[in-house]
Amino acid sequence: MKKTSRKSTTLTMVLLSMVIVMSCSHDTVSFDPYANVHQYVNSWKDSIGENIDPNHTWNTTREAELTVTANKSGTLRILTRSAFNGDEGRAMLYKNSINDGETLTFTIAVPQDLDTLYSALYDSNGYVEELPFMVEGGKATITYSRHQSSSQAKTRSVDSHNSTTSGWQFTKEDAFGTYATSVPSDATFITQGGGGTHYIDKDNVSYNFNITSTIYIKPGTYNFTNIYIADNSYVYLLPGAHVKTKDTGFCRQGNVKVFIASGASLDMTKIATLNTGAYIFCRGEFKVKDLELNNNGTLYIGNGGVLTSANINVCNNNSQFICDGTANINGNINTQGSSHIYNSGEVTVKQRTILNSYNNTWVNEGKWTTNMWEFTAYSEDLINRCQLIVENRMTISPADGNATLKLDASSSVITKNFLMEKGYVRMGKDAILNVTNNANMNITNVWPGYSPGIYGPTSGWAILQAKNIKKGPVDSSDDYNSKYVTYGGNLIIAADKHFAQGSSGQYQMYYVLDNAKMVNSQNGATDIYIPKSECSPGYGTVTPPTPVPEDPAMWYYYAFEDLGSIGDFDFNDVVLRVSAPSIEGTGEIQLCAAGGTLKTTIYLGNEPLGKDGKYEVHELFGVSTATMVNTYNRTAKPYVTIGTYTGGNPAALNIYIRVVDKGESRTISASNYYTSECPLSLTINGSPIDGTWLWPEETMRIDKVYKDFSKWVENHDYNMNWWLK
């Protein structure tokens, strides 16, 4: 914002340079160099009003300095709206290449009416990571965080597990303690007693820690046949410690916490049942016959190593089984009574995975393989985020018909057979439910407002792929009439065979709602492609990648009055537009309209702007000086690119026009605005949707075309989007 003294100086210089001029209609104005300005100002006051914000800049933008640090190489775009807002439109304020770890600092022009902008970083495959931000104090810093690579060990956080509708949060291991790699200096060796910090380094010894203790087991091989550890004790197996025990006193007392470090092992296959409150944390190897809870204790298993068990019954009091490593379960895993399961590693269940409790949570972010998978609970907290493989049959038959299994975006379920009797399966974008044999739909009680079945997403597509979709129970002859299923959302049902629709006089056997559609072949959806990944077998044929659509650049318009016609205030005597910086910070300057009939040249700094040796604005359009261009039809003639600029604020360039009449000239700058007086130029950003602005047609006063213009004149900080019709 310029001070009064500077503006007054600018005004004086402009006034001294003014001579006789002609209007667009060739009306003669006074020879007095001051007269046309006085006439212009008086006409403004008569037409638009005297109340002018004394701090006005006549610019709809504000300058912002951004600092962006990338976490990958690609293309950076600063957008007026989210990259994920579909076809609603957005304009690009800046575009540049950026390298992994590089920091760019640059200046942009931000439309005054926008509070939130979006920084979108695209990689070479078109994937985008977006960060919204606000500009405060003329600056903003945007830092893209580092994401852990897939080759590193997987980690958990409470937030990553908080994906249930009930709000259940899995507890992090470090809430209980950490693994140990050495023995503290104050530890002592004892065989009986306790009540302090102790270590074990001898095998074939009877141990009785009958008082709460902290116990470190040094590297070595141990076979415990007689050991007792009191309630609330901590046991640490150091790397290289290999323990076998058949004594139930090792960790069946309440709240005993056992930490198995990487390189250590604990073998409890001689113990029939571990059925008291127990906490096992494993980064090494853990073998146990059965993990089960049958009383009021709490079972917590945190496995980041290798776990082998005959059966796991996770039940009662919010017990938790968390696997970030490998788990091999030779029998069943069974949840009951408010128990919760999370997997980001690889779980294999030789027999049945049973989810049958009201408050069950089952979240799979890794690979889960089981012979049978049975959903009989009343829960909406069963979520598959990666891959579930069922070697025999998957059953959806919850206790309550509103219960839901969720298949998140890009996840997959591959099952030999499928049975659905109640509830819902809701699938995200690119999710796949692949039934390699028979899918039986045995649903009853369908009515408006209650339509159990399988639903796709609201955007993108999901696939139900099957060899044969039948109605009725397992092994039915497909002649059950009162069995139904509903397909909804953006779902493709691709099956070699599907049961017939109900005949006249009967209810429909299947309902196809929303955008769901059917195809009579498992691989018949030729217009759908889902890429293969660690979580999905993929679907369809690989096609060349579609280039990331180019967002339209924001344009900044410089609209001039040349004092050739007094009082029309259409600001179309010369209209230029400057693009937001594109690759490497370079933008275009285009001539859009010539509404005046005086010889006019455009300058950037000291350099005239033009094309092919032509610089006069009418000449650039290929018309005579007396011909107005793009003032009635704004696209009658193509805009002419007359130059480029590099860096800087595109809405604050040193652009001006030089108007010549009868051998005399005057200069009108983009910064010709005067305190408490009207402007000779306006700088206006385009729409945040497509980056364009429509200047007034010839003799159409700007405040008549844009109804809020006068309010903006009175207060620059309000009605900042007056230029939107």
C-alpha cells in the first residue's frame, strides 16, 4: 500500500505528461493537461461515488511468501481448491518442479477472498499428497513429512488403530514398558524371595519369586520345571535368552508382564492354558499351546516377532491381540466379550477365525489367512484394510442385521465360498471381494430402509467377482424364493453365473441400486482397472497411465483506462493478463482486449512487449487503431502472447501502457492509483475455479456489471470477490 506523498508525486508526473486526447468515440477534451483528469475524477464521483477507501490498492490480491519442503521429487502445485475436489474446478497459483528434500521459497499472489490454499505434490505416477494451509502475516511454511518406507519394520500408533466406529483405541506397548538388552548394575541373583531387581543365569534351578519383582533372564538356554513369579512382576528375556517352561507359575499370576527381546525365545507349549491376566510382548519368538482367558483378568499379546500357538481365545475385559509380525495359529482364534484384534503383519489361522461378540474389534492392515472366517457378532468395528484370504468359507451372519464388515479402499478379500445371511458389506474405492467358487445369498427381511447386502463406494468403483452367485443356504438347489440381496453404490457385480431375478408376482430376488451394475463374466468389466499390490490381486488389463490433468493457471488481469473517453469506466481500453508462474517460475503475459482507439504500447519495465516485431496493441491484433477488439465479444480474436516474466508477484509487475495522441504521449502504470481518488487501472485475479475474469463490455460501467464493486471501493477489505458475477 503506497503512502500519500508517493501517490501525489506519481499523480503530478502523470498530470504533467498529459496532453490533448481523444475518447473512444473521438470526443475532444480540453488542451489543459489537468482538465481531463479533473473531468475523469469528477465523473467518477458523480457516477460511482466519493466514498473511496483512502488505503485502497485497487488490487484484489495480496502477496504471500511461501516456503515448501518436499519429501519426494515431483511437481509442486499451489491451488485455490483441493486437488481432490473432482470436477468442481480449481486454479493453480504456482507450479514448479521440486526434488526430494529440496526447499523452495517463492512469492505468489493470493486472491484476497481466499483464506485456505492447498499445496499439492504430485509424483511421476500422478499420485498426489496435499496439505492445506493458511497465509498469515504474508508468509506460510509447508513441510511434507517423511513416510516410512515399506522396507522398514512396521510400526503402530494409537491413531492408526483408532478405526472403529465405537472409538476403541489399541494400547501401544510402550504404555507398559520397553524391551531390555542388558542387566541393570543393581540387579542381584536370588532363587527365592524377591521384592527387587534380579537376574537369572542358571538352568536347572528352582526359582520362587513370591514378591513382586523385576527379573532379567540373561543369554543362555533354560528349561524351567519349577518357577513361580508373583503378581505384577516384570520379566525381561534378553537377546540370546532361550527359555522353555512347563510350570504354570511362570506367567499365570495376575498382571505379569513378559518382554521377549529380538533374538530371544519363550516356549510354553507344555502349558495347557494361560488363563489369568497376562501380558506378553514379543519381538523374538514365542511358542505357546493355548492363549486363553476364562476369568476376570486381561490378556494382552503384542507380537512383533514370531508367534506360534495352538489356539487363541481373546475374550473379556477389552483383551487385545496385536500382531505387527508373524503369527501361526494351528487351531482357532476366537473373540468373545469385548475383545479386540489388530494385525499389520501376517496371521495364518489353520482352522477358524470367529468374531462373535457385541463389542468385537477386528482390524486387518496386513495379510490374514484362515480356513474359515465367521462374522456372527453385533459390531461395525470389523475392518479389512489390506488382504483377507479365506481358504474355505467366509460367513456374514451377524447377530444384528445392521452390523457391517468394511473393506477399505484398495483392500481385498479372496475366499473360495461366501455366505451372507444378514448385515452389510461396505467397500471402498478399488476394493475387491473375489469369490472363486460359490457365493450364497441367504438374506431375508428386505424392505425399504432396510436393504442388507453389498455396497460400493460413492466415488470410484469396487468389484464383487464370483464364479457363481446363488440364492438360499449353502448347498441349496437355488429354488428358494424368499432370499434376497441388495447391491448398491458404485459396485460392479462380475459373475459367470447369477441367480435369476424373481418372476411376476414375486419380490425381486436382487436389488441393483445407485450406480451398481452387473456383467455376466468374472472378467467382463473391461472398463475397470485395479492395480495389483501387496493388498490386492488387482483386476483388469494394464493400460497406459492417464496423465495427471493440468489444472488451469490463475490469471491476473491488468485493466486500464486510457483517458481517451471520460466517464465510461469500463476498464477495457487495454486489458492484459499474466499467468501464475508455471514450470521453473516462468509465466506468460497476454494481450486480451483493446477498447481504446489511441495508439498504445505496453511495457514491462523498460522493455516494450510485443510479437514478431509488432508492439502497438491494435497492430498486434491485426486491426487499425480505430478498431476496438474483444470489447463486445471477449473472445472474438485470440489473445496474443506478448512476453514472459520470471519470478516475482504476477499481480505486482512493473507493467504500464504508453498512449500516444497527435505526437504527444502519456504513461499509465498499473500502480496509478491515488489516495482518496479513483484509479486509472485495476489488477484483478481470475476465478478460483478456472482462473479467468470477464472484463466489462464497451461502455458498460464496471459498477453496473459488478454490483458489489462500489462497496469494495468504499472498503478494500470487504466484498473482495466483487469480480465474481
